[in-house]
Amino acid sequence: MTDREYAARIYCQVFPNELADTDMYARGILEMIHTLPEREQQALEYYYRDGLTYKQTGAKLGLSLSQARKVVMKAVLLLRHPARSDNMSIRRMVKKYTVL
């Protein structure tokens, strides 16, 4: 499985038609994605969820192919940044979403 296929699977699992209330991991990823600027969110959706190419993603965003690639890569780097990814630790997720 390529990196693109893996990311697309994860992204599609996070954005099903209705998100399960009990899925802490999916809610955490959704929250992380919503911390991104609107353009980065749209770029991720077009590229990973819709499976568009960089050229098609750029056309939808009004960007060139290379600019679209940079926006998608920037969004992925922002998601991997420790400030965001630390919030996805299992301990924090359980503490945040568990009602006692």
C-alpha cells in the first residue's frame, strides 16, 4: 500500500457520512484537521478524500500544479507537527473523551 492509499483510507474513515460518537481517534483527527486553515483543509479533502491529482486539486483551488502540491504537503507537515500530533496520544484522547 502506498503512502497516498494509506492517507486516503485514514481520511475517508474520519469523514464518513455520520461520525460515530464513540470513535475517539476519528474525532481527534477531525479536530486536528479543523485546526488547519481553510485552504489546507480543502486541499486535503480534494487530494485524499476525492482522490484528485495535484493538477485537479489546483484547478479547484485556483492554483497551479506545483502550488497545489505545496499546499497539500504543508497541510501534512502541519498535521505532523508535535503541537498537533501530541494531542493525538492515547492517554490524552482517553482523558479528553471519557466521561466518568
